Amino acid sequence: MRREKDVGTMNILIKNGTILTMSEKGIIRQGAVVIEDDKIVDIGKTEDLERKYGRGYEKIDASGKVVMPGLINTHQHAAMSLLRGYADDLPLQEWLENRIWPIEKCMTPHHIYVGALLTAVESIIGGTTTVNTMYHYTRGENEAKAFSDVGLRGIIGHVCFSWRKREDKLLLEELAGKWHNKRDGLIRVSVDPHSPYTVDPEYFIELKEIGRDLNRKYGSQEAPIIWHIHVAETFDEVEKIQAAFKVRLKDGIFEYLDSLKFLDEYVIAAHCVAITEKDIEIIRKRDVKVSHNPVSNLKLASGISPVPKLVSKDVTVSLGTDSSCSNNTADMFEVMKIAALLHKGVNRNPTVLSAGQILKMATIKGAKALMWDEEIGSIEPNKKADVIILNFRKPHLFPLYSEESHLVYAAKSSDVETVLINGKIVMENGKLTTVDVDKVLEMVEKAKEDLIERVKSNLK
Ligand SMILES: [Zn+2]
């Protein structure tokens, strides 16, 4: 890709591309995007905008390329990429309790940082510009530092469990104070009850209040602190909740969470696989956001979320990869394709979830799900410049009838060439500008060996 440098400016003109705006403007051919500092200031036809913004702009020639908003991954556990391929082919509970949780106990803040660094790098290379991650927040090195070092936008959560309430509260306060809306607005934070079977009813009520309190101190209408939780991932979850907390669930988990006054538009619920009609009604009524993770749900054989039904009720459904332990990549192109195919297959209906709908779920709906759609999710003036450029001059993308069709059914994450986040070029022609990928891989290898040693000595 040719780039005419104009040293000393932070302004960029992407020209001659096919712009998939994901807004009412639709697709602009021979289009241009004008970026000043961290914002998109104008979009339109190249000939018009080149005349208007000729000098003082660094130019990116996007001939033969598609320019679109960066993808938004609404459910991740970024640090866990360090455990990619460590344990597979097991039922969720056995996988978690016997394999994942024991090795996670040996993870230090450095391991968490390195794992998140790997996910951040992998995400950007594959065209994802925002990641919503739930993990243990640690002092010093952590996921927030990793995202910020790589230049990835994200919401960093601290996952909360009933067995460590005191520690959770201290860490949530520190996370929000240090990181919410920091690094030029790149990083936001969330309060993350792990799930309804690991968080007791009283703690749910408390975590809602803690989140409100943190919002009063550090949040705002424009940049709220949200709540991120796993709900109804498997079909035995109701029984697990009843056994753990001696409660009686009448008509689904969402009814139970609603009775605790936990649900509102600031809650994003990952999975929503084992849900009832009543659950769907409550999700809709409370405007709870859903993160659909088809690859993870298939790999763990958890079941299939009734996404077409949720979409038909106007629920905001977004897409997530889940961690690289249960996916096992951070590839949102793969998630888009599998989401589109899965629901057609199980419903025996090829009209279900069109390519256009899937693209929305990975962009503007993802932004809505994270309460961030005022700033990201589409290419529109005044939004933050989170933009990806894909090379469409590839055999598997020829001939071209519909960009939307190709992006969901034919494109691969490796077709992403250039990535901008917050107006900064973080990847150019396939090369990251913020970190040395080889160095990150070396760090990962070292961290993995160290972690395995720690697990061995822990078992002795
Ligand atoms: Zn998860």
C-alpha cells in the first residue's frame, strides 16, 4: 500500500477505497475517509474530499481495498491466550475445575500481562479494534497495561466471586480509579460478576451498588462503567445456582437476576444459551445486551443460543470469541462466518441471520452492547477513527458482487492489511507499529515455560 508521508501531521486521508460505513450512508465506492487526530471528520467521494483536504494529510491509497469500522469483540478473557491449547475436548465443568482453574492459580501479574499482550496483538492483526475482557485485575502488570501498550481499545473488567469479596472491592476501586476512560479514552473498565452460580444473591446486589458508586466517581453518561457477566452458558446452570445458594428459580436465570434488580441496559450477558421465553422477555424489557460466542459454545458443547429469536425481539446481540482456551483464537472473521452458518443450519433456514446482520453484530451492535456507540462501531464524522482496511485483490475474494457477502462468507482475518485505532496507525501493511511481534512471541514462550514450572512445583 502506498502512503505519501507528510511528516509532522496527525491527519490522515484514506482515499480510493470502498467504504463500508455501517451507518445509514451504506457503502461509498471510490470513497475517502478524513481523519484528524483521533476522530473521523469527513467521509465521501475521493474526488470531493481530496480537493477539500488536499494538503497536510498523510494519504493512504485504498484502491482495490475495503475500508470498514474495526471489529468489536464483546467477550474475551485476554490473559487466557497463554493457555491456548493447554486443555481441550473436555466438558465445561471438568475443563474449568480440573484443568483451567488449577493452572490459573499459578499465574502471576506478569503472566496475565503477557497473555493479554498476545491477545491484543492477535486481535489487531485480525482486524479487531475493541475487546471487552473479563479477568482478574492485578496490581502492576495487568490486561489494561497490555492493551494500552499495544494501542488496542478495550473494556477491562475485574471478575468477582463470592469467595473473595473483600479483595474484589479493593481491586475494583483501584481498576476504576487508575484506568477508567484513560489513555486518551482508549481504556474503559467494567464490574464483572463471574456468573449467577459463583456470585451469591447478596453479592449481586452489592456489585450493582459498587458499579453505581464507581460510575459516580469515575464514570459519565458518555463513558459509563458497565457490568459484564456470563449467563446461562450451559443447561445445568439453574440447578447449580439452586444448589449453591439455596434459592428457587421459577422461570429462568434472568427472572432471578431481575428479582435482584441487577439487570439494565448497562449489563452485557455472555452466552445466553440455556434461556427460556421468559428470559428473552426480560432481556428485551431491561435492554440487557447479549454477547453471542458460537465457536466457544460449540467447542465446549454448551448448546446454541437462540440468536434469531433474540434478534427478532430487537435485542442487541453482539459477537465474541470468548477466551483462546475455548475458541482457540481471537479471530472475529471466523466467529462471523460460524455465527451465520450455525443458525442457518440448526434452523434449516438459509434466510436466518444475513451477512448484513452479522456484520452489524460485529461492529455497530457490538458498540451498542458496550454502551460505546456514540464513539465507535461505524465510520461517521465525529466518531473515533477505529478503521480497518482489507485487501480484496485476492483469489478467494474474486469476483466481487457484494462486499458484505465476501466479508462474512469468504474473507479471512489475514486479509486485514492496515488498522487504525483512535486515529493512530497501529498496523500498516501487516506490520504492527506499536510493538515488536517477535519480541511478544518470545515473552509468551518464556511465560509459558515459567508457568508450567510453577504448576509442576505446585503439584509436588
Ligand atoms: Zn467467558
